[in-house]
Amino acid sequence: MALLIDEPGLQSTVQDLGRPGYYNVGIPAGGAMDTLSHEIANLLVGNDRALATIESTYTAPKFTVTEPTRMAVTGATMEVSVNGQTVPQWTGIDL
């Protein structure tokens, strides 16, 4: 396992692009609130744009990685740090 959640953050959820096209049978589209940021985060780390991401509000999650991992933080401007060092948003970061 590459990701161990130390603190989940307030209202963090795992989201994909949802299930559009099924509202007529009672299934709301759901998915990421900011689909552009979701898709760009996936592209920055080399994933298919539709794969799941962690969507956070209020407070960010804190986690430990147990093997080499690539991440990206997109969306609203916030301070992102890795081992106490500030890192940029909107770029792929190797952990």
C-alpha cells in the first residue's frame, strides 16, 4: 500500500467523474465538484483523467507514503507541504 492516511481532513472524499446520464432512472451524476481540477490533477501524475482523486474542503488530509508515489494538488490556492517544506500546486510532485 502506498498511502497511509494519518488525518483525513474535514469532509475529504474520494471522487471520480461521477455517473452522468442516469438521472432519468434516479441516479444523480455525483462526482468531483471541480471536474477541471480533478482531471488536471490526474494528468499531472500520469493517470487517466477519470480515475479517482481525493477532494478536500476546510482542512487538508495528512498522509504518509510507503513507496515512491507521485501526487498533485490542484483547485483553490492553499499551502501544500511535504516533510515541512512548501511545494507548489498545479505540478506533479514525486514523493
